[in-house]
Amino acid sequence: MKSFISSLVFAAVACGGEAARNIAVEIVEPANGAVMSGPDVRVVLVATGVEIVSAAEEREGTAHHHLFVDRGSTSPDDTIPSGVTGILHLGRGQTEFVLRGLASGEHTVIALLANWAHLPLRPLAADTVNFAVRP
């Protein structure tokens, strides 16, 4: 049993310590399956096990939010790109964001936590909601 626990601690350190912190992100608004009046929709995010800060803060134990709107997320092994339609960096440490001008219809938002270098945390901390916008 002792060697099993030692292996877990080693794995947590090898992954940058994030595994030991039980990191998670949740999209609390909009609710999954919600029907929202648009065209603007507020997204509210809650993270646990990590401090949400500006992307300019290069510290272990911190992260910032990224939103993927109506698109899949990038590979968890790659840097999240900037300047790409549908990928939003909340690099000032925001935990809320208003999606403006959404068309009527079905939408998907994926929230993903990443470090200051825009690399997704390990293990991956992500959440997805699907919702509809009605005029």
C-alpha cells in the first residue's frame, strides 16, 4: 500500500502537482439544456482546486479560463491559440463573460482551464453546456 501511495504522489508531482489538487471547472450559467432569450448570453464559471488569476501571473497553482463557443476544444497537448474564431481567452482572470450576438438556435460552450502559457491543466479540467437561444 505504501508503494501505491508513493506512486500516486510521484504521478502528481510529474504532472505539475495539479492531479493532487483535484481541479475542476463548472459552467453554472447557462444551465445545460436551458433556453435563453438572446442574442446576449452570460456565462458564469466556477473553478475549484485552483486560483483563477490573470494569464500574466506565472505561478504554479493558478489558471485562467478559456471558452470554446460552437466548436470543439483544441488538443489537450497543445497551446490554446489566440485570434481564432470561437476561442475566447479570459486572460484577465474573469469568471464571467457575456457572449454577444448569438444567433437563434442551438449552441455549445466548453470551458477549459489553462496555465499562464495557455496549456490546458493536467488532468484536464473542462465542462460543457448545450443551450438554445430564442429571439
